[in-house]
Amino acid sequence: MPTPKTHYRIALGENNYEHSWIIQSAKGIKWHNIPDELVTLLQDLSVNELLDFSLGLDGRWYVKYRQKGRETHELAPYLWKELGQGSNVKLDRLTLGPYADHWGVRRAEDGSLQPFSSIASADGFTRLLDSETLNDDENSKIDFVSLGFGGDWAFSINGHVEHRCGKPFQNRLADGQKSRKRVSTIVLSPMDRLWIIVWEDGSLSHNLPLNMATEVKDYCQLRYSLSRNSDRSDSGRPEPQKARHPRSDAELGTSSTSAQKQPPTANPTQATTKRSKRSARTNTTQPSSTQQTIDSQPNIMSLPVAPLPVQPPIPSNVEAASAEAEVCVTQKKLSTTLRLLDPSYCSDSIEHDKISRLFENGWKHPEKRLPKIKRILVVSLPDHLNESYQEYKDLLQRRSGLSGLNEQLVFHGTSRHCALGEGVEPSTTCEEIGCSLCCILKTSFLLSKAGSTGRSFKRFGPGIYTSNVSSKAHDYANSQGYSNNKAIIVAKVALGKSKVYTKTTKYLMVPPRGYDSIIGKPGVHLNYDEQVLYKNEAIRPAYIVIYEGPASAPA
């Protein structure tokens, strides 16, 4: 079943109680407020390699891509259980909706396409999307499927759109069709009654809030606007949001002067101006000079329209501001670096002593002799990992104040397959896939990798486990024969509101409603405490402690 060809692919979702989205166009791939493991994946993909994607609630995501001639699909780790599919199933298509709603297609061993779904408001939805429709390639083709908030849905078969959406959506769809416009795709939000209609001429109709619409408009740089066929002005400006469920219908477009703007540079490491926190967490990957289309379509900026008069370029806001005042320009930090703490220097001694005391005071196992610390490394993360962690802390503070943050330094033990931290010179991470320590340093902690070594008990389900007890973290630290020394991570965590358990509950997938994390207290099933995080954004590596492998205490 071929993916429908379109000027844009857009997905709307929710992560950390805020809207998230991904846009793919000839200009590149842009995203906002998506989970860290998805950021890492998209950064490695070009425009033409990304084939399909979908977003859901609570950071759920699905991506299909092709690299080196091979098609691959990846999902948020806990989605496999929700979908009821094995991780070896070949997915042909997947659409995520609110909560656990989904509709997908898997390819059977005989090559046939088999639909699967779980939709709360399925009235009229699955009637036409059956196996016969999927496999009758000559007569019926599914162009798109979208699931939205409050039981809304929309799909298209052979260009005929069916939907269960509200009156404003229906009116806008009818207006466009009266103007002989054909729908390319429809995107619904699982978080709110927001929608986007992408027309085949490249124009958009939508009811997005002003801040979202502006960012989408600035990236798409549309030449067409549906408002040319209505009594609205042709400014392309979205109307302001008037309610929680915004109903204003604005059209995305640019005037003839804005169409003259040059596309952004293809260098993703370019310097950026200091911006607001919201725009700073919006990221893009740019295509190379040869990657100008999706699915080999004509350049969307070369749509057949009457020639536009050439006008002088209009300076951007930044250019205009720079004429009056100096603009602060900073280079984005894109990779992890490590720095050795030298206790002989006054500037390092306080920090070194603090981490040393934390390690020594946390050594609780009486049968294990306290080891000697050899060296301590400070972890400096890429900007996007620092920003997403800060945004998560801001979210907790807005909800519960400073007392609701509950930020701590804790220990995490994992395997090391290299000699990182063994020398006095600054260390660099290795490229060994099995080196969990270096993988965590480069991408931070990922739920999708949690417990992948097979040594985790997962007493509270699939999560990221830490402890205040350094000797407990030591049990999971393994240097694989590279050194007699051990290495454990000191991580900073934002626990938020924690649910305390004294008995293990392995069925947990997320904390109970109203809680952000789990704390396991010793008593019944545990000998020492542990904390469990279920969001990547809630934890970041801060230090690496290199210490001698301890011998058992004498009997």
C-alpha cells in the first residue's frame, strides 16, 4: 500500500501535557516537544529517508523510515503491549490517537495486509477499512487515516473523505471542495479539537492556536491561501485563540514578498539568535542540496502560478534589530563532553567533595568494603537534552510549586565496554553499541533501552531505575574486563510527586494517576530504596564516579 504523495506530512500529539508536532516538507524535518529518543532518531534521518510517522498522547510515537535500502519501523517502547503485536511484526502503517486508540496495518507472512485497531468511538469508522479494502489494490486505496480528540476521526479512500468531526471542520472542508480543491491529508490532534486540512495545491486550512500556526506557517512558507477564495483578508495570519478548544479558522500562506525569502541554510549546526524558551525547543533537520522533494515530488515552491513581481527582500526581525542593537549569537552544543574534576583546584574541590561524600554516605552494604574513588568526571550534555530537562522541571513547578520539583542526585549502575575515565586526560565516549555507559552519556537515559542488558529485575515495570544507595548501583556496574575499576553514574532526577510502595508491582507501565514517579521503600520486598522514572525528560547524567572494585569485608 503506497504512502500517499503530499507536499507535507504533519503529525500532532502531546508530551508532558503540551502539544507536540512533527512537520516534514521539502525544506526538511521540524519537530517540537517530542521525546528525546525520537529527537535522536530524527536527527539521523534525511527528508527522503523518513517514510511515515504518527504521534499520540503522553509521548507515544511511531516512525517508519528507509536507510541503505531497508525499511524499518520504530515505536515508543511501551506501545507494543498496547498494540497487542509482537515486536517482530512488520507494520505497514500505524495511526495513533487519544489514549490507547490506534489503527494500523500489518503485513502477514503471505504478503496480505491485515488491519488491527482499538478505537473507543468506532461507529462508522472500521466499516470500510477492512481486509478486503486493504488488499483490493485496483479499486480501493486508503489515502490517510487520522484519529483525534473526543472520538473525532477522518479518513479518505480513493480521494473520498469520510469524517466524524465538528461543524467548523465540516464547513471548511465543504468550502474548499466547492472551490474545486482536493484534500491531500487531514491531521487531527489527540489532545484537543485541533485540525489541519492539507490541500493538494499545497495550502492549509486549520484552527490552530496563534503560536502553533505561526511556527507551522513560517516553516511551510506557503504560496497559496484558501482565504483567496473567501471573504477573509489574504494576510495569511491566523486568528487568535478565543477558547480552550479554538474554533477560529485561519489559512496558512505568504504574500508575494514573503515568497521571495531564501530557504534556511542546510547546515543544522548554524548559529542561532537568542530566542524565547518556546522557540528554542523547536528543532529542525535540513535536507542536503539534492534532497528537495518527498517521494520524488516536484519542488513545492514551484507550483504552477502566475509569475510574481520581484521585490526587494524584506529584512527579518533579527536583521532589523541588529541595525539598532547588537544581537547575541550563540553556538548550539550538539554533543556530550566530559571534564575531570581536579580536587587540587579550588574551583573543583567543593564539587569533588560533594560527590565524594554522596558516594561514601550512600555505601550501605555491610558486606562490601567502601572502595577508594579514583576520579570524578563532570558530564556536559547537548543543549537539547538540557532544555528538555529544564522544561520538565518547569512543568512540575507550575503544577505544584518549588516543593513539587523534588530534584535529587542519585546513582545508576550500568555496563562499561571501554576504558572511559581511566586516564587523566579528558575522556571521550566510545562507539561500542554494547557500552551502555557511553550510550547514556550521548543520548541520556532512554526508556526504550531500560533493562536491555537483562540484569534488571523491573520490580515496578519498565522504567528507569536509580537509588540513593551507591553500593546498590555498584551491583549493576560491570566493566567487562577493561579495568579493575568500576564506573557508576550520578544522575540528577526530577521526581515530582512520588507514589511510595513497599511491595513490588511489576504490572506498572506508568505511575498511578496524579503521580510522576515511584519510590520503592525497603521493608517487604526491598532491602534498599530505589526510584523509578517513566519519562526520559525526568533524568539526566551529571557525573561519572570511577572507583576501585571493592573486595568483600573480612568475616
